[in-house]
Amino acid sequence: MEEDSIIEGQPISAGAVLTTQLAMLHTDEKTFKNHTEFRPERFLENNNLEKRLIPFGIGKRSCLGESLARAELYLITGNMILDFDFESVGAAPRIQTPTPFALMKRPPSYDIRFIPRSK
């Protein structure tokens, strides 16, 4: 803090270092119902949860491993495309886009089958 402040009735002195307790944010029952259950689909069911998740921290003290994690996701995805063919299980949903090629943040859900490619 550059100057003395009051946040929710609490005086904060100039020069104080404030940090975020991410564990408190990520275990808030009002936001993350049954937070101890592994349910990744909760982020597909509620668009607002993504805005409340801060897995790598923020600011100067954010996780140094974030770029490594993102690079690993890139490598995993690339290797999956290299090693597997993908096909729809049942009918694939019809997707209307304004252009022939588009990226979607949340495409419709449907099942796919991973078929190992022969080496």
C-alpha cells in the first residue's frame, strides 16, 4: 500500500504488503459448492467460476511454474493429436458460426473416441 487505507473497516498502514489467501477463495462454499469433491465439470456448468479461480496466483508473487504448466498442456495436446485419431460417438452437434473457421470457448458437449494410431 502506498498510503494508509481502510479496507472493510480494517486500517492498513502505508508500506504494508497485502497477499491473497487463495486457499480461502478456492474453498468458499458460496462459490465452490462441495469444494472437496473433484468435479471439473463444475466449470462447464457455471461460467462465473472461471473468473473466481486463480490457480497460479497473481502479481509479483505468482507461480513461476505457470509457463511450464501451459507448455506441458501444449505438449500433451500435440502428442494426443499425433498418437490418436478422434471420432464422434453418435452424432456430433451442429455448430453455427459466423465464419468458416472459429474458436469457441465452450463448445457444445459430446462424446468422442480416441483411437490409437498404428506406428
